[in-house]
Amino acid sequence: MPEKILSICIPTYNRADILDKTLSTLVSEPSFIAEKIEICISDNASTDNTGEVVKQYTDKYSNIIYNRNIKNTEIIDGNFPIVGEIASGTFIKFLNDYASFKPGELDKIIEFIETNRKERPVLFFSNNNLRNKTTEVIHCDTLDQFVQEASYFITWVLAAGMWRDDFRSINDRDRSVVKFMWCPDNYLRLISAGRKAIIYNRQFCVLQTLKSKGGYNIFQVFVINYLGLYDEYRAKKQISGVTMFNEKTKLFLYFLIPWTLNLQITNSFYSFSKQGAFKLLFKKYWSHPILYIGVVYLFFRTLLKKIKHL
């Protein structure tokens, strides 16, 4: 049996139809057919027919591994280390259950992994979502450089991946599960230890449309938990004050403002909570002028919507 170069790890919960579409595209990939990859699925105790859907594939393909949690982890990130544990490939690549590879891109990712297999830098997969849209491969020699380039996209499951040896060796690997920060915490820890990082900045995946998404307080998770990850590296002077200021600005302008508009003004199907939003923002942004500019902007956007509905 050929060596598994890549384990595609999919945590899932109650998305049987969506997962079915994702798996149907994966099993048609040349790399899957050649058994260079395996697909690992961890079902977080779904109440729909996820098990039945996956069985159609496991009955046919030996390189699909299915795990069903006896009990729901209750925290989304709790399923990530579980699905990683069943992986046997040289490199573990996490994948949202609603993401599918663009034609030919999986083979390119395998080539990218094999190219870096000897030196084993930290690999990050941006799906070309960064502010930098033109550079396909970005080399980062320090943690400060990595934060400048990758920004808050390190929180996205689709971007995450690590060498299986790293996955198995990180001490207290799951310490940030309850904060919904399992992936970014481990990225930062690996790079802070002196590892170089390479960002794969190609668009390799397309996403299915979801009927609903959410289940946590978006301001607690991104303002307090995410920005809080950087505190220990700021104390060690591995991340500069300028980088931190810029990261808070980018997070506010390009993530928090759009999501606030989505949750407060738009009729959104997302179920993210915004309870205590301003208090949480003030805790991290009280000294940053962008907070007060943003509050004024949101006030007038909300007012404009009310006027339009008069």
C-alpha cells in the first residue's frame, strides 16, 4: 500500500448532505485514487444521517476512516484533536466539511508538502484570502512576519495543517480548545519556538453555501480570545507593538465591522451572539482610535437603515 502523504481531516456535525457533496468530489481526485491521501472524518455525535452517508464511502474505499464521538464535545474545537489523532499521513490538513478542492489543486498541495518535507517548516494555507493577493508562496522567518502576513485568518479551520510529528509532540496541545482557538494557538507556539513558516497563498478550495452557522459569541472569541493569544508573545518581544497595533486595526476594519453589520443590520441566518459587544471591544480597544471611529460609523449605518424603513 502506498505511503499516505496527506491526511485530510474533516470534523463534522449534522451536515450530512453537505458532507456528502464534499466527499463525492474528494474521492474523484487522482491523488485519492492513487491512495496518496486518506480522508479522516470525526462525527461529533450527529443526530442526522451523517453515519449512513459516510458508510456509503467507507464500504467502497479503504482510505476513508470514520470516527463517531460517543458524546458531543459541545465545543467545536474539541473535535479537531480527535480527528487529528486518527490520521496516519505525513502531513495533516484540516478541512471544513463544506469545502471542496478546485480541480488540480489537491495535487499541487501534495507537491508543496513533498517539496518541504525534508526541512518541515510550519505550513499555512490561506486560500488567497490575505490582503496580499499576488504572492503565491510567502516565506516568514519570524513570528512577527507571520502575524503581519497571515493575520486573523489563522483562526480558520481551512487554513490549518501541521506535520503529524508536530501534532503528536506539542505539549498541552489542547489548551485553547475551550477558547475556540485550537488551530491558531498551535501555529503560534510552533513558530515562536524558532520554526520558519511558509504560507501557501493560492485559492485551492471553494465553499458550499450553509443554511446556518454560529453558536458562539463572536466578540468574545475574536476580540478577547484571539487577540489574547498574542499577549505571551508580546511579553517575549516576539511580536512588535507596531504589528499588534496593525493587527487590531485589520481585525476591526475587515472582520468585526462587517460582522457587526451582518448581525445587527442585515437579516442574517447566522446565529453568532453579540452579547456585551461594546464592553468586550472596549476591553481590548479602549486606547485605539479605530474603536471610536467605528462606533460612529455603525451608529450612522443603523440610523440610515431606520430612516429607509420609515
